[in-house]
Amino acid sequence: MTATGRRFFSAETLGDLVPWSCASVAIVASVALGTAPAGVQLWPWLVSIALFGLPHGACDHLVAARIGGDYRSERTTIAAAFFPLYLAGGGAMMLLWIASPAVALGLFLGLTAWHWGSADAVAYGGGLAAFALRSTGRGLLVVSAPLAFHPGRSWEALSSLPEIFGPATVAQTPSWLPGLAAGCLVLGLMLECLLVARDAWRLQWRRAARESVELVLLLVLFYLVSPVAAVGVYFLAWHAWKHTLRTGALLDPEKAGRLPALVAAYHGRALPLTLVSVVALTALTLAVGWESPQKLTAVYLVLLSALTVPHSVVVTAWDYRSRLARYRSRSLPDR
């Protein structure tokens, strides 16, 4: 492969190009063809079961081994500590869905906002304050924009999750939802615009331009595309894609410049636990029943919520360790 080809297929180039392109395609398709049929809106979610989405957290045990410094035996970390804690976190979330679906839904949205926001914020670097502000701003934007722009359709999708475990407690869109979502969206935008202005003031034009492009793309995506499809595109082609590249570079740094090899190696490592998750999804689906693709997607989202609890803990610990290591490296005196 030529030097130009290697640069094109690098994680640095395609890391942004793929999510930006997928969001643009979804926007153009929505404008040109109108609102997609309900079944088509679920395609990103169904694809994510096998590609990027469900697998993107299936190497958490290896990440824990790397950041924990256990290079001698990853199996020791898995058997002794990781899986019991992982199952405990996910199991607690599943019990919460059964005991109090409304609380579980609120916790899922809040945790998702932080996890997705911080995952996007990592790519921008900066200090701890900037990371916290960007994580909060981006998370509020991604979670609240669909609710602010399409409160009725968004609530219809969200209310299908508690319905898995019993009748819906609130069938109609709550009157307070649009205002709350709009307020969170405005707050998220203010935080992100503040950081863009700060970067521009410091003449960090590339970072300011990158964040501006992403803000516009995400706002247009969530405004023009139906909420189920828009969030599905974001989850599959933005969040899970970027996390796969980041984790793949940690586990196989020698493949970081060869993206096809990196992605293939990552999915190979993730295959065993992805299959375990698919078995869990199948069991949960059989337990609660499914009458439509929409019901299957709701069951899948409930499973994702359970996996998000321990997954976000691992990723947050990874972010903390990475920033702590950078801080210590700057603090070391010159010798």
C-alpha cells in the first residue's frame, strides 16, 4: 500500500470521516426520501448487534487488564475480579428495570449522556476541566436533542422499554418533557460553544473547526432524521465506531495505521463475549416475548442499559488512568 493509502486508511483519517459520512447520508436520505418506514429506522440498531455496537464493549476485560498493568495473565483479571463485578453491575440494572422501570430509564439516560459525551470528549484532549465540560455538553446534546426536537416520537420509543416488564405508567408524552429537554439541549450547546470559543481564542483552529462541524452535523441529524434512526446511527457509526478504534489501538497498537486490520482484529477479540451477549439477548427475548422488530429493539436496549453500567465504569477508569499518566509525565523534573 502506498503512503497515501496508509494515511487514508489510518484511524486518524477515518476516525472522523466514517461517522461524519454516515450522519450526512442519513440526513440526505431523510430530506430526499422523507421519514423512513418504522422497520427501516431500526436497521442501525439491528446491524449493531453484530457490528461495532454490541461488540464495542466486549473487550472490556482486556482493557481492564491493560490499564491495571496485568500484562502477564489477562485470564487472571477476568476470573478473579472482572466478570463478577461486571455481572453484578449489569444484574443490578436488570433488577432495577423489574423493580422500578421509571427509575431505571432515568438512570439509563443519565449514564448514557455521560458515557457518550465523555467518549466524544476524549478525542479533543485538553485538561480535566475542559474534558468535564465537553463530556457534559456533548452528552446533554446527544441525549436531549431527539427529545427536544421530536418529543412525541422519542417518548414513544422510550416508553416501550418499561413496557417490557409491565404496562406503561405514562402513556402520553409528559407535559414537562419538551421544556426539560430543550433546557438540557441549550445548556449542552452553551458548554460546547464556550469550548469552541476558547479554542478559537487560543488559535487552536483545527480543534475549534472540528468541534463546530460535529455540533452542526449532530444538530441537523437529530432535527431532520427520526429519533430512533438518528440515535441508532449515532450509536453504531459514531460512538461504537470511535470506541472500537480507540480500544483496538490500545490492544493492538502496531495495527493503528492499518484500519481494516485493526477493526478485524478487534472483532476477533470481541467475538466470544459478543456471542455471550447474543445468547443473553436471545434468552431475554424469549422470556418477555417479542411481537415485532420494535419489541426486539426495546429488549436489546434494555440489555444495552445493563451492559452500559459496568462498561462505563471501565471506560471512566481508563480515562482517569490516561489523564493521570499524562499529568505525572508533565510533573516529572527534567533530568
